[in-house]
Amino acid sequence: MIYKLAGQVFDIKAEHRIADVNYPKGWFLDSSNRVAIGLVEEVEVVVVVAPPTYQELLDECLLQRGLAYRAEADGLFFQEQRGEVPVGTWLTKITEIKARFPKPI
């Protein structure tokens, strides 16, 4: 849990034991962990997540394309080589996958 005392925010996760006295969660201890200062109030915490970088977006795009190529297009390539499907079927599928997972701008 995240707590606030005198304008400072602290993460208090467990009980504290000082001089054979147990202090429950919610008691803030000074930096030496020897003095219990007092009970603090719980506050809301907002986590800010940075937007993904271009490289992360590109990596995700290429990963998704690779999965789709293996699942949908690889078999068509060999079927096209054997003449089991019309010529161009494999290339059409590749184009469809690229459109579904475009590279980031």
C-alpha cells in the first residue's frame, strides 16, 4: 500500500518490529527504522507509463507478422509450388498480412 505523511509518500508493505514492539502496516518508521512516527493515510497512486518507442512498435509489428506468416502463408507457398492453389495466392496472403500489421510511422 502507498501512504502519505507530511506530504511525503511511502510504500509500507509489512509490519515493523522495533524494540520488541510490533507496529502494524500503516505505521511509518523513520529512516533508521528505530522510531515509529505515526499512523499515515492511504492515498491513490497514479502510474505514468511512457508511450512505446518506435523500435518497440516495430518489433511488435514484425512479431505479429511472423506469427501470421507461419500460421497462414507458409502452407500456401508450398501448395502454390505444387500447383494445388492458383499462382498468386501466396503473394495475396502476404500482402493481406502486411496490411493487417502495418509498420509504425
